[in-house]
Amino acid sequence: MSLVIAVNIGRLKLKNPVMVASGTFGYGEEFADFLDLNKLGAIVSKTVTLKPRPGNLPPRTCETPAGMLNSIGLENPGIDRFIGEKIPVFKKIGVPLIVSIASEGGPEEFVILAQTLDKINSVSAIELNISCPNIKHSKPTTLNPQLISQDAKATYDLVKKVRKVTKKTLITKLSPNVTDITEIALAAQNAGTDALCLINTLTGMCVDIEKRKPKLGAITGGLSGPAVRPIAVRMTWEVYKKVKIPIIGMGGIMDAQSALEFILAGATAISAGTTNFINPRSSLEIIEGIKRYLIKHKIKRINDLIGSLRI
Ligand SMILES: Cc1cc2nc3c(=O)[nH]c(=O)nc-3n(C[C@H](O)[C@H](O)[C@H](O)COP(=O)(O)O)c2cc1C
């Protein structure tokens, strides 16, 4: 049976619906020895800011039941070095590149970053990281990006400003640390985002009881991995019922079975995140597993599966 597994995210065409999540796949090249990067639907790069960021104090990660906490704090080389050093590597890989951006100041920084990336042909899409929970302990003047995605008006205003300066496919990444994620999703859609990406990590905390100290240098961090999957699937389903634009689902996807949960709940594409640290080849195994599922269930087109949950 010949399968059609290509999907569209805005104007971006992906040969398959499997991408790798921002911050969990470096800049692609680090994984080149483990898998044929060309087989991926897309690569989302580690969030980049205008200026370089050293990130948070160590320890920055700790293991949790069925997951992990991280408080990397958006360590990155800044946009100039990203363009000079990382983009040429992505160009060679040849897979659609989605560049994740965040601001340390206000909305203007998102606008400058989007304007800059808009001019670069090899950038296929821009992802607005308005949901990172891990940079609130920096300078008091620093914007906590998550505050944007916790407020529908702030989300609308930010997406609207960025939409005006780029024609590239615009993806907005939402936070699960909200009461009603559908309000934020609708605000982003109404402001002109082409797609939504969910979920970023859930704020969490672990304590070392012998030292009576938090296990992370930044005290709190973002929880990811299988522990968050049911929350992410639920949010995907809630948002799918309300919006008209594609959803990129993520949160605890470890294999094809878990990826298919998101697709059935309404995700057009999915991202593999924490699983990359356990099995760097898992994204390719997910693609193969999705194909096997389609063949087993005699479904020719992946589009017929999206949101096809029977309620
Ligand atoms: C170590 C680590 C670093 C991350 N860095 C970023 C980042 O820079 N930007 C971003 O949008 N999300 C970042 N995330 C969140 C992931 O992209 C993803 O949304 C989240 O981990 C849920 O998916 P998962 O459970 O499959 O990992 C990071 C996650 C981890 C574990």
C-alpha cells in the first residue's frame, strides 16, 4: 500500500509528521552519528535570543519518576553566532529548519529576531517560545517569557506584532501552566499564527532531603517526559476542538504508540523531546511505527487519522 504521510504546517510542507523538539536535539549536528537527519520531518532548533545567554546555575537537570526536570535557562550563543555558525550546518543537512526564538526584554526583541530570520532562505518557519518557565530567576528586569503565554491578551498582542514582520510560517508554542489553554490558543490563532505547538514543560520542583535543598540550581524547573503525556494529550484534544489551524503535539512521546495518541487527539504533526536523551534514534523509529500502524489499519493517508478519535 502506498502511504501518504506528508503534512502541511502553514505553508511548510513536511515529508512526514515527525519533528524533534526545541532544546532536546541541540543544533542537529550532535545527532548526526546516530541517525540519518534527512529522514526527519523537521528540526526545531534550541531557542535563540538576541544576545548570548549563559543559562542557569547548575545543577540544571534531575531525573523524576517517568520524566525529568530541566532548568537550562535558554543557554544559547545569541542570534549572530546562531546565524553565522549553526545555520550553515542546517543548510547542509537539508531538512526543514524551524527556528525557536525568545525574548529577554519585551516584544520588540521577538520582532527584531523574526525580522532577521525572515530574510534567511534556509529558515522554513519561526517558532515563538512564549512558554519557557526557566528564566524567571535571572535579572529582575528580565521578562519571564512564560508570562506571555499565560495571558490571552499578551499572547494576541505579541503574535500580532510578529505576524506583521514575517511571511514565514509562524508557530506559537504554548504553556501547560494555565487554567484554560484553549483561550490562549484562540488568541494566538486570532492574531495570525499559522500553527500551535504544545506543550512546553510543566513547572515542577524536587528536593534533596539530606541537604534540605532544591535539586536544581534554579530551584524550579520544567517537567517533561512520559509523566506529562496524559496532560499533553488532553490539551491537544481540547485545543483541536476549538481551533482551525494545525497543532504540533508533544509531551512525553517515546514511541509510535504515544505519537499516535496525539495524532488521534488532533495533532497534525508531533515532536520527540525527552526521548532523544534516552534513544537518539527514537524519532526515526516513530516514523516507521506510524507507517506500520497505517498499513495495519488500512489507512492510506495520515490526514484521515488526524483528530479521528471516536467519542
Ligand atoms: C533539556 C530540555 C531543554 C528544553 N529547551 C527548550 C527550549 O529551548 N525551547 C523550547 O521551546 N522548549 C524547550 N524544551 C521543551 C521541549 O521542547 C518540549 O516542549 C517538552 O520537553 C515536552 O516534550 P517531551 O516531554 O517530549 O520532552 C526543553 C526540554 C528539555 C527536556
